[in-house]
Amino acid sequence: MGASDQLPVLWHLKVSHYNEKARWALDYKGVPHVRRPVFAGTQSRAAKKLTGGETVPILVLDGEPIDDSTRIIARLEERYPDPTLYPSDPEPRGKALELEDFFDEELGSHIRLLSIHLTLPDPDVWMGAFMPDLKGARRVAMRAAFPAVRRQVIKGFGIDDRSVAHAWEQLRRVGKRFQDTVRPSGYLVADQFTVADLTLAALSSPAATPPEFPYPQPQRTSPLAEPLREAFDEYGLLDWTREMYARHRPSSAEVPAR
């Protein structure tokens, strides 16, 4: 049995900003772990086998599969408390957890919808972001089938004029909450980096495309994503997200699987 077999195992989607929350927490705490990437569209099969659920990330820690990025971070805080992502005092800790939940619920699915909607016109940008491991003949086949894939994606994510307009409104709501919350130190709670900062920065990564994000983000240079970048920049979230990544996103603690 190889040494890596004893390590935590993270099942994840490379592109996903929710999955980035879990990756960042593992890397921030310096927890050696194995990563098992799944293809976009196949995550429900992997999740069903591990937890009976529908999606990743799933962290297998001490033999127990844990789903949902919030629960994963909570368990990591218990198992690997240093460096902490939770403030020690109850009041700021409660505030950080409340903000984590707010950004998960009010930003996560909406920025995903906008990212998909904006990049779907260009199959190379879309596949490069959402299917970075698709190579060779499989990529050629996917590109040939892309008109049908595009229709399936639009239907599957419920992308229409109303859902897109609602997503933009949610982004503005989050931007205003950010402006009302961020402190002179640049942090959201207690003048220290917490789970609130990690969550907002990770979920903002499709727009900010920071260089520290560990996987391809071809939308970084695509004009198709410019409306998203402009909207985040309006509220100061573009520079803030990149600053949080530069300050607090360390190199990967991933251990290659054997």
C-alpha cells in the first residue's frame, strides 16, 4: 500500500468554484492529500457511489466521505485547526460563518450561470474552462457535437433571459454587501483572513481568474467574459479577489496518486 493511500482524498471538478473552496482550505492548511478529478457531467455518478448525493467536492477523510464545501471546511477546522479559518471569538466566528453561507447561496450558482452563458458562444473557451482534460479524438468529437451540447447545457442550467437577468441582479446584491462589509484592513471579519474571505474569493474566481487558481481559466483573455469582469470591477471585487489569492492562496498540497 502506497503512502498516498493513507491520505485524505478529494474528489473534485477542476473548474468548479465550490470545489475551489475545498482545495483552497486543504492547501491553506498544508494538508497533504490526493485529488481525484471527475469530468463535468459525470460528477453525480461519483457522488452517488461515495455519499449517495449528486455532486462534488467530496473529501474522504479518515475513511469517511464528507460532501459540501462548507462541511468539508468545518471538518478540516476540527482535524487541522492551525492555521485557522474560523475566528476564535464567538461573535466574529458567527459573522464569518453567516457570510460564508450568504456567498454560497447568493453568489455561487449565479456566477456559474453567467460564466456558462457568456462563454457558450465559443466552444474552445467553454470546453477549455469546463472540460480541461478533454484531449485528442474526444475533444474533436465534443467540438463536432457542440451545437447539441450547447442546447443541453442551456436546458440543464435553465439559462434564459429571466434567469440571466436574475443572476446579474444577484451579483449586484453581493457587490453591495461586499462594499458594506469589507474593513479597512481588506478583510471581511476581524481583520484577519477567514472562511468568509476564502469563500467570496473562491466563488469570484470565474470572473477574477487569478493566476493562483490551479487549473486552466481560458476566459481570462476572452472578450466574452468582459461583462462579468466589468461587473465585479464596479464593486471592487475584481482587485480584492486577486489580492486575496495573492496573499493567501499557497501552492498545492496535493500528493500525486500512486
